[in-house]
Amino acid sequence: MGLDKNGRRFEKYFDDVPYDFCVGADVTFSDDTKYGHRYGKVYLCFTNKSFREVPAILRQELEENLKIIETWTLETLMKEGKKVQLG
């Protein structure tokens, strides 16, 4: 769910709650750290859509944005993704 006018997440659902949707990918590596590292990349598909609108557009959004993340390679994730040490 999206954020209210004060920048806080909505705590209760209602039909027109603003909704955000993103897709992404990540890869995890074991290394000399205890738990390893992860590189993750996210693509924002839409933001602040009324939840009521989501069912009508979700399939199309998934299909369109799959085309974007299918082009991402391991190199893309490591170069453009956010690196996080696990644990």
C-alpha cells in the first residue's frame, strides 16, 4: 500500500487505498563474510493507483515489465543493483 498525506503507510485497507507495484530481481553470493552478499535491482511499475484499479491492469503490467527484467543479466544486477551484506 502507498503512503498517506503524512508520508506514513496506511494501516487499514480500503478499496481506494493508494497502491504501488514494482518488479525486481536479486542474486546472492557466498563469500568471506558470514552470510554473503546480495545484489538487488527494483523497477517501479506504478505508484498511487487506487487498489480498486489494480485487478484490471495487473496482468498487463506484469507482462510489460517482465520484458524489462528479462533483459537484466548478472552483470546488470552487480553493476546497477544495490549491494547488501546479509546477516
